[in-house]
Amino acid sequence: MKLSKMHFFVVLLVAASLIVSACSSTGSNATKTEDGKVTLRFATWDVGDDVKLQQKLIDQFNAENKDIKVVLEAYGSEYDTKITAGMGAKDAPDVMYMWNYPQYQNALEPLDSYIKDKGEEYKENFYETLWNYNSVGEEILGLPVGYTTHVVYYNKDLFDEKGLEYPESGWTWEDFQETAEKLTDKDKKITGFAFPGQPDPYDFEMFLWGNGASYVDGEGKLEGNLNSPESIQTFEMFQSMLKEGIAITTEGWGDTEMKSGRVGMFINGAWYLSAFEEAGINYGVVEIPAFGNNESASIVSSSGIAMSKDSKHKEEAFRFMEFWTGEQANKERMSFELPVLKNVVEEEKLTEDPVKKVFYSMLEQSEGYTPTSFIIDDWSNLSEDLSLVFEQIFNPSTLMEPKKVINDVVK
């Protein structure tokens, strides 16, 4: 499940459900079994083999905790609909996977006091950047479970054919554009770089961050931010690569074109590691380029687990959350997500892995950035406006002037 995607209708449904919930009776989302065990409901959005692994971990927890029985509820594609309905009826699962904290914050239990009781070392063992994505304002609402940052994927075979050195950490967007130009071969229909013709607004903000800009400031103000010179420059750079023919836009993310050997580079998260390995693609990854002396930054797609504010057994729920985000569970899930605990990363030597270390490098240098979706209340409307702007700027048949269309949104 790609964590940055959410349909607008879900936002409306949440609002309506939470209004209705004010008049609802208290649900029984946690009960006790005949033998006195506390039953906790745990909701996951995963499917298939991931659910099998989760059930295995839950079975272990239940065996080790004689006073608690955790029941897994796998919602799959209906996750948000069912979570929203449960919150509206005050009958949400006790513990649930979470990423869109701003949307659900009023129905979630703040965890600051629980974390404080565990001591500073407990909190500090998680990467600091991830707390920013599991919080709203000053309140921590979830424990980090997994994450991915974005990196540049590159096709080593195409680099080798052109006699180009592989890119290295610390390169700039100027280096990137020069490389894209050298990779481009019109006769062979090979292009240096591919990116979505209508980028996800949530993701694209990271490029502005790297240039000292953002969609809004800390107060949610668009003026002087979305239309700042640095922001406009970022949009113009991507558009200029299209005009120069060293980049193409795609309906997807660019992975399909890279698999076909027609594209040298694209930018995305860790979701493609297994797919590229299974497809036998000779690839490498490197950090996102920097604007001059600025350090590049990445958006973080972070999954966490949260506690329902209406849970009847919160202490037991947090015990399970501790287990789910602990060392063993982090290691068990390594086949499909990047660990979030520093001691696990060190023990598994992941920062020595030539591929995975790049995702951790991007994570550490992305600390302190807050996505606009966590700052403003009407992110859905702004996201729709930005999607239209992206289409106008990056559609090869229009390629409208970035400054003009962006100013139209700001006004």
C-alpha cells in the first residue's frame, strides 16, 4: 500500500462519521474472554503473505502474554472505510496501522505519556525523522513500524554502455541533468530520466525542500512559499528537462520504462527493490541530488501503529504496540520493509549495504521537514489544485509557464 495516497471522499466520510460519533453510545472494542484474558482487536491494511507473517507474530505475543489475546483483522483495500466506520461508531480496533494522522487525529490516543514512561533511550532508538510523521502538532499519535525514503534508481547497464561513472552521494542537480543528457540516445529511443506526468503532490514537495522552499510555511501560508523564487526554479528545472528531451513523463512512476531499458534514472521509494531484483535489472541507487550547497531531502512514506482513543484496555494495547515495534518484529519484517530501530539497523549492518544505506542516509538528512498535509486542514483541496498545476506544467502538449499557473493557485 503506498502510504501517500488517499481519496477525497474518505476525508468527507471521516468528518461525517466523527460528527455522528458524538451522539453514539460507547462501543465494546475490547472485551474479556471467559478465562479472564483481555481481547484486543488489531487492524492491518496488509494482504497475502504479509498477513501470514503478522499472524505468526501475534500468535507468539499471545503465547507470551497469558492475560492478553490479540485478534488480527485484515481489511485490505477496505481499510480506510472500515476504520472510519469503526471510529464513527466508537468501535474502532484497539490498535491499528496508521499513516494519515492528520485525518484521524481526533480518534487516536496520544502516546507521549506512555513513551515517557519507557525512558529516553526507548524513544531515541527510533530514527528522529520518523516521529515527525507519527505526530500531529506536539502530540505523538503512533509508533513507527516501517518507512521508505526516496532515492534515485539508475540502470547500470545504460551507464556502462555510455562509459559513465555511477553517480555518488553529494552530486547536484546540475550533475544529474548532465548525466541525463549523456544517457539520452534518440536513435535508440533511450531517455535519461523519467518522472510522472502528474506527480503526487505529497511526494513532489521534497524537491522544493531541497531548494530551501515548501508549499507553505509553518502557519500554512501559500503566498511567498509555493510561489517563492526557489519553488518556481524547482518547477522550471523539471520542465526544462522535458523541453530539452533529456526527460520524459510517464503515466506511472518510471519503473516500467526503466525495466524496459529505455530510461536511465527515476526517483522513488524502496517498493521497487524486490521487483527489480526479481526482474534481473542491473540497478543502483543514490541519494537525491542537491541544489548547490543545500542538502537534499526526501519525503518519508511512514507506517505506524496507533491506539484508539476509545480502547477500554489502553495499557494492554500499548504493551502489544511495544512488541509490534520491537527488535524481533523489526527483524521479521525486513523482507518487505526497512527497520526503524537504530540498534537493529546496526546489528544487521544495513548502513553497510550498498543499496539500503542510501535510504537511511536520506532519512537522516530529511529530519525536521514537515509535509504540508500535516500543517493545513484543507490539504485535499490544495492537493487537487496542485495536481492540476502539475498537469499544466509537465504535460508535453501544454508546458505552461510555472510562475503563471502557480501564482493562479496562490491567489
